[in-house]
Amino acid sequence: MAVALALLAAGAGRRMRGRDKLLETVEGVALLRHLALEALAAAPGPVAVTLRGDTPAREAALVGLDITLLPVTDADDGMSASLKVAAQWAQGLGIDGLMICPADMPELTAGDFATLARGFDPMGPPLRATADDGTPGHPVLFPARLLPLFASLSGDRGAQSVLQQHPPRAIALPAKHATTDLDTPEDWAGWRNR
């Protein structure tokens, strides 16, 4: 069973007030590289990263990694633009499923990605990671048969419409791995102080 993984890194991150949250350091490397390394270590299948065209530093953070870079020309349209590009890429691979993950989640590990992949049934529902208290989070693993539905996504609501039509099965990850995303300098300072 082949599961591809796409990290969504085409957002503008405006709430960081001039800093790039995906270049903040986690375990000594840029968050984007850290998460890509965790994805590769999980070895669920091919790994891709969606990128907007005006972020050469993000691209530089990924140099040397065995990943596919997916340009998102209409990134300002919201998360749907990245999801459509990722789904189109995955459909060309002949895979069984596509795991989608925002690239701003510093607590996710290779083990978390692998946990989701192990629980996957290509004929079953999508899988959605939750915090240990059941709060829905990321990543989300979609069966390949649902990827054509991504073509109709719009705006910044992610794949909520797909998940409403095809309710996911929850997979709990440790602590708040599935829900910790850091969008402001204050979020980062608080997380580091913990």
C-alpha cells in the first residue's frame, strides 16, 4: 500500500509580522526542513512540499532532501490552492492515499505520520489525527478515490467540504502533536518556554 505525503507550505504567514514561521528553528533546523525530515523518516511513500513562488528561503531550507517541490501559482487564493496542486500530483503517482499536513506543526514526528499510515484502509474513510483529548487536527489521510473532489475546493477552508461528505475516522496522536500550530511570535515564544 502506497501513501504519499504533502506538506502545505504555500501560506503567507502574515500573523508572524515579517518573520517566516516555517523558518523558525526546531531542533536546530528550520521548521519546514524539520517536518520534511520527519515525513521522510516515516517512509509512507513519496513526499512533496507545496510552495509559493516568492519564498526562496523556504525552498533553500529543503535543499538536498528527496522531496518534490510543488509550485502553487495561486497561493493567495488560500489553502485550497495548495490542496488542489497536491491532489493533482498524487493522482499522477498511482498511490492508495494522500496524507495532507500543514507545514507549521512543530510537534509532529515520524512516528505520528507512521501511526496514521498504519491505520489506513484505502477502501475505508479518511483518517484524521486528533490530540489525545479528541480535538481534531492534522495530518489527514485521504483515500485516493476522494482526490478528484479536491478540484472543486475554494478559499481557505481546507478540505472541510470533502470531510463533511466523507466523515473521517479519528486517530489519536500523543499529547497535542496533532493540534499544535504556531502562527504568531507570541505562540512561538510560549511554545519554546514550555
